[in-house]
Amino acid sequence: MSITELFFGRLAFNRQLQNLRPRLYRLACAWCKDPYLADDLVQEAMILATRRQGQLRAPELLDRWVIRILANRWFDHLRQLHPTENLDEVMDWMPMDERDEPDQAHRRSETIERVRAAVARLPPLQRVVVTLVDLEELSYKEVAEVLDLPMGTVMSRLARGREKLKQWLIDEADEGRRASSCRLRRVQ
């Protein structure tokens, strides 16, 4: 490999890596719920990816490879915070349609916030799997490869996470209906 090929190869790699930054940041924010920590995790993942560029076997899988590095940095961070605990036990945006009426936009915004809050309540490993499948739209197989987990584990964490989300959102909606019916009775 000539110096020119090496230089342009690194330049292309760095450009692709920079293009992945917003996606990585969105994932990290969903996982850790802290924009500063998310930025640090993304930066660390990008530095590691740059240093380990030679380990990437299939350039077309760069995104999954870097997401795996990011996930490992997140898990390392959790392990440092909770060194003796099992990570399973440690406790997006949607564009607004310009044609929406203000009340529709407000309801959509509230729904997005409720879903974000519910996802943030999930245990970290369920949160990672749910965001990779439902936000990033990776297949179960891709998530299993990214996280180095058996596919059955991915499927069970996803099922448990989705079930918790569903139950929390239903419970919250029920509470909202009860609260609004109480207000209505008082007004009448």
C-alpha cells in the first residue's frame, strides 16, 4: 500500500466516522440520559475506532463496529459506577409535521416526552437493545453481533423492555384519564 493510498484511506475513514457522530450521540443520549456523558462516550468511541481502524475487517460494517465500541464504552462506564452489580439490575426525535395544528403538535410533543421518559427508566441493557432495534432499526442479528450477545438474549431483553414500556405508558395514560375525570366532576 502506497503512502497516498494510506492517506486517502484514513481520510475517507475519518469522514465516514464524522458522519456517524450524530447517530452515535443520539444513541449515547438515549442510553445514559446525560448529554455531557453522551458526548464523552462518543468521543472515546471515535478515538478508539480511529486507533483500531486496522481491526475493521469489513468497511461496509463501520457503523455497527463503531456502535459496538460505543456500547462497550457505556458498559465500561456502568461497571465503574456499579462494580459489584449485574448491569441488568442497575437502575427521538420525531419531526413535527408542519401542517399540525398547535394542539396536535403539543400532544405529539407530550407523547414523545412520555416515551423518552419511559425508555430512560428501562434497565441499561434493555435500554440499549430497545434503542438499537426500535430507534436505529437494526435487526436482531445485527444487535446480537454489535453487543456480542446470543440472539435469544437480545430477543428476551427486547421483549421485556417493550413489555415494561407498554405497561408504563398504559398505566400513565390511565392515571391521566382518572385525573382528568376527577377535574371534570369538580367543574360540573
